[in-house]
Amino acid sequence: MAFEGLTERLQKTFRNLRGKGKVSESDLRSTMREIRLALLEADVNFTVVRNFVKKVQTRAKGADVLEGLNPAQQIVKIVDDELTKTMGKEATPLNKSEKIPTVIMMAGLQGAGKTTTAGKLALKLKNENKARPLLIAADVYRPAAVDQLVQVGQQVNVPVFQQGVDVDPVDIVKAGLDQAKKDKNDYVIIDTAGRLQIDQKLMDELKRIKALANPDEILLVVDAMTGQNAVSTAQGFNDDLDVSGVVLTKLDGDTRGGAALSIRAVTKKPIKFVGQGEKMTDLDVFHPDRMASRILGMGDLLTLIEKTQKNYDKKQTQKLTEKIQKNTFDFNDFLAQINKIQKMGPLKNLIKMIPGMANNPALKNANMNPKDMAHLKAVIYSMTKEERTNPDVLNPSRRKRIAKGSARPIHEVNRMIKQFNMMKNMMNKVSNGNMSGMSNMMNQVGMNGAGSGMPGMNNMPKMPMKKMSKQMKKNRHLKQKLRKLRKH
């Protein structure tokens, strides 16, 4: 996950400051050295690192920090502020034309995820702005690029304008814009060609498309996993095209995150979106302050809440609550909740948004194995309608039939049913205000270090509930203090 190494290194650095009544000049120098090394290891641009450390050190030298009651907290606050400023202070919205359509031109090198990002953006505009976007296939060079965009358009149910690969891309864009005006599409997203590296022929073509389309947005799609090369790419495109914003893709991959911390400072252009997954819904608005909090291991509750709200249905939630209270929660409800959780993205990414959980060793490898989740669903799908709604009828012969129908061993079916019943009882007790015995029940279900765990959650770590609760409470307290400090 992006920033994981940086977060660990910074947290270790700040831990060394805690407990000290005062921070000496020597302590400050040592801290700045560790911060510098952490940023360089995260592949942040050298000039950006030098300027960042200089600003933090200048602010931290103030008497209120070195002689204050909570010097460690003050330095964390300064680092948080400067990280946010480096990445752009606040989220930058898309430019919108006064007349329709608003034209968005996508640019970038091959392999950055430009075509997929065009589809993700179209879906986002469609879902959140009630827009009617049109995708234009202007990449006539990469094999199957047009076909890929057509497939992407089908996935998100957005029309794609294409004229094959034997027409000049500028002519395709002109015809596509005419079609958009005719159909009254309020957004047009142009998927342009890319190269393996920047060359003059590519830039000349992009300049011609820009001159014709007069786009309201030129979004540069950059692969975050390429590190410093991403910054060089952004600078090269910006020099020729004057891009209006950047989309960072593959930020969920095994990347050190340096591109996100460097691009804004080097190009002076905002990061507008980040791609953090393979699903078409995995495109998020980039919030510098939230990203800074995640880098410092303080979580990102606002993004977590937004993800939850996307899958929130008030009537369904109320109905589910009533079923839990009446102890009538069944396998249909269980399946629906599994599907909702999966839509929100990988579990390990959600956990990192909870304050205190970001780099907790006990939760570092938390995840739901997709294969195990598929096996769990297969077991439920192999049940009859009666068995799903009334688990009490699942006698040995029925379980054997379910095991055979789902191609899973009988012991796995038995274990899943047993754990489902335990979880159902736990939910009933919690919803009715009875917290006694909850920890013991969590142990039995396998969420507290005992038992084999729910199917699909075999990689879940063992962490005592008391320790988890204490950690979350501690970090909520620190986050509140940081919020107060931000106001001053």
C-alpha cells in the first residue's frame, strides 16, 4: 500500500519524541534527519524534500515548540500542515464549462491506465452529477485501444464515439464533439493516444487536439508506481500542454508514494483524482489534508464515511436493524452485507482509514481472501430458499447436500454455519444493549485470536478487543487535539 513505509518511519520518529518534556536543538536535528531519510526512501523528489524539511525545521525552532508542554504533538502538527500544503492544501474540483458540453481531455503515457480512468471518470460524473457523458476514442495507435474503450463504456453504460483506427485522431475528435452537441451530452471525455515515452510526434498530435477541442480540463494520468519517473512525465506533459490537473493511478499498489508528494510541488498543478483499485468505482477525489492524515497514521474517517454512505440505504438499514433485534437475521442478510463490504474495497484499505489502525502490526495483513469469499458465497447459493431464511433447519443431511452442491468440504460448511449462528447471537445482544460476554463470543467467532475465523477472513490478525478499543480511543484523543491545533 502506498505510503506504508513512510508512515511506519514517521511514526517511529515521533515516538522517539514522546515523553520528553522539552525538545532540544539536538533532538530537533535528529528528527529532521529521520524525516528527510523517510521522504527520500519514499521516492519523494530531492528538491521537494529539501524545501519541506527546511520549512518544518524553521517552524519547529519557535520557542513555543521547543519549550512547549507537548513538543512532539506540535511537531506532528507542523509536519501535517506542511504535508497538506505540499500536496495542495485542499481538493480541487473539475473545471466546468458554462455551455455544454464540458470537454475533458485525457493524456498520459501508455500503461498509466488512461483508458480505464476515462471510464471511471465517466461513471463518477454519471453517478454523482447525474451527467450524460460521452467517451471519444481518439487513440488509433495502440492495438485494441478503441475496443478497450468500447468495453469500458459498456461496463459503465456510457456511449462511446469511435470511427476505427484509419481516421486522423483530430478528425475523430471533431466528429465526436459534433455528435455530443447533437445528443446534448453535458460532458465529453477524450481518450487520446499515449506512447511508451514522451516524443515530439505525440505532443504535436495532442496540441492539435487541444487547439480543436479547446478542453475545459486536460487531465494527465500518471502511474504512481513509477515514482520519480511519474514526476518527470508530469513535468514533460505540462511544459507542452499546460495540463489543468493530474490523476494518480495504482496508488493502492506496492508504491512508496513519492509521486503524490512531489507532483504538485514540481508542476504547480493539482492532483484531482486518485485511482486505488481495479473496479470502475475506484476513483476518488484527492484530498491533501486527508492524505496527510493517512501518511501520519491518523486514519481517514471522512473518506471511510463517504465510502459507507455510497452503499447506505436508510430503509434497508432500518429493516436490517429490526431483524437483528428480533434475532431473525438470516443468510440472505449475511450475503447482502458481504456484497456491500466488497463494494467498498479491500478490507485492509478500509482498516487503514480508522485512526490508530493505519500501521498497527496486528492489522497489517488484514484482508479477505477473494477465493475464500467466493467459497462462502457458493455455500450460501447452494442452500434452498427455506434454508437461507431459516438456518435452524440445516440438519446433517441438508449440510451434506450443500457441501456437495458448493464443492466445499463438509467441515467447512459446518464451521461456517456454527460461526454464523454465533455472530447472529452476538449482533442480537449488542443491538439490545447487552455487552456482557461480547469479548468471549468474539473469541469463539474467531475475531479475537481464538477459533479459525470466518470463512474468507482467514488472514485476519489476532488482536485483543480491549487493546483495539484502547488504541482507537487514544488516537481519537490525539486527532481531536490535532484538530484544535489546526485552528490556531
